[in-house]
Amino acid sequence: MKAIVFDVDGVLVDSLEPHVQFCRDMNEKFKIGLKLPKPGDGKRIAATPMDNFLRRAGFPEAIIPEIMNIYTKTFSKKYFPKPFPGVPELLVALKKEGFALAIATSNFHANVKQALGKSFDLFDAVYDKGSHASKVDAVNDFAKKRGLKKSEMLFVGDTRSDKESARKAGVKFIGVTYGWQLGREKGQLHMQTVRGLLTRLIREKQVSEAKLKRIRVKKTTRKKTTRRK
């Protein structure tokens, strides 16, 4: 295993409540009268990208473009989501393990860079709202530019759409339950904590290397057997 592609919101950055607060502020600004989730209940309306978040919250379609314009101009300057505790250490540890790291997000570049802070510089590639058509395209482009096989890549996300994107791109998916949508599901590879995620990612690399070593040993054994004949 050589590379990991991360979604950002709900995986690396604790941004659900800031996004719900943005909805509350827009609800008040435009006097729409929506009943929005209380703190801690944001998963009820969570969706990506942000225009879908607004739709699920109940905002009228006609006003969403105007709200999105406000979002792109003000979110990173006013709402300040931060990395989940342990995320900066997770990314440093993965770089030390030799992983290539990429971001594939439907959020905007300014929001991602502000939220990740110094950790932003640890990524080898960043695919954000303005630079790719989909997360599938992002995975494919990263694989092509780094010369990676799909079997050498992982996608880490927190939504059902992330899981579907990984499936379409042909890479293994690891979900986290501390983010926007996914919960604990029987038989699913979903991590409950950042620490657990780090342990799992390193384990995936170790298992991959062990399999590759066994394949090499088998090939060498076959060659020796052929020569004896």
C-alpha cells in the first residue's frame, strides 16, 4: 500500500457544526424559518457538496445560489473549522511510513487550506471544488501522475457518496464514523477514532507488504524448481 486519498470534512476536519451554524445564520439572514438541528445533531442534514447540504436543510432552491456565493466568500473567514484532535499527528506519521497523500474534496480550496493549517503542506496533491469534476476523477488522476496501481491506494471518507466514489474508482475504502454520515455497520471497515484510523492504515501497509513478500518468495521458489529440472 503506497498512497491514501482523504476526504476532508468529517475525516480530517471537524466541520459539521460550523456548517450547521452557517445554515442557522443564513436561515436568520433570509428569514426562512427552518427548524435546523441543535448542536450535536448535525448528521441529520449533512450532505455534500454544500449546495446539497443546503437542500437537505430545507433551503428553497431559488435562494441557494445566493447563499453559496456568501459561503465561498465568508466561510473560511468566519467559521474556522479545525482538524480533529490527532489529525496533524496522523498525517505526519503516515508521511514517515512513506505514504503519498492526497486530498479529494467537494469543498473549496480556501476552506480546506484554512482548516488544515500547517498540515495542508503534507499533501502531495490537492483536488478541491475548482480542480476536478469528481472524487473518482481525482483518484484516477493521482494514480496516473504517481504511477500507482489501484491496489496500492486507499480512499478514506465519511459519507455514502465517498464509499461509492471509491468503488467506482476501483480502490479500497475505509470509512470513519466520527464524521458527517457513516455509523457503525456490521461487516463494514469503519473506524471510530482518529487513533484507530492511523492503526488501521499502517496495518493495511504491513499486510500489503507481507503479501508482496510472499509472492516474491513463491516466484523465486518456482524459478529454482524449474532450473533443477
